[in-house]
Amino acid sequence: MRVDMRAKAEASVRACVRAGPKTYERHRDLPRLVPAFAFQADAPPRSAIVSQLTRKLRAERRRGRAGHWSYDLNRHIALWQALLAERRR
């Protein structure tokens, strides 16, 4: 019984994480993830966005592996989803 619930919970989380890139909106989500782009009037080039998201994701992974107090799993997932969405554009 307990194993079945765990499998269902993992499947549910996996489905939610995979659905994230479909709901990503650059103008809404990007300024929260990469504050440097919040105040730019014109849209930055996609290559700059992808490189910035990649750097932020690497830094978040490093914090997670190190067990740092500032690591945030939700931010890690959001960065990953945003990076996937930007790469698909």
C-alpha cells in the first residue's frame, strides 16, 4: 500500500514538472528567475537568456549538492523548466 502511494506521488510530481515548460511565459517568469532581465525595455536575445538560465541552474545545482541553506528546490525546477522552454523556442 505504502509503495503504491509513493509511486503515485512520484508520477504526479514528474507529470507536474514536465508540464512546466508548456506554461512558461517569458514576460511573467523570466524577471523572477533572472532579475537582470527585469528592467530591460527591449527583449534580450534568446542566446543571452539561455546562457544566463544555464549559469543560474548550475549555481542552483551546486548549492543543492553542497547542502547549502539557500538551496531552493522550487527555484531549481523553475529554472530547469524555463531553460527547456527557451531552448524549444
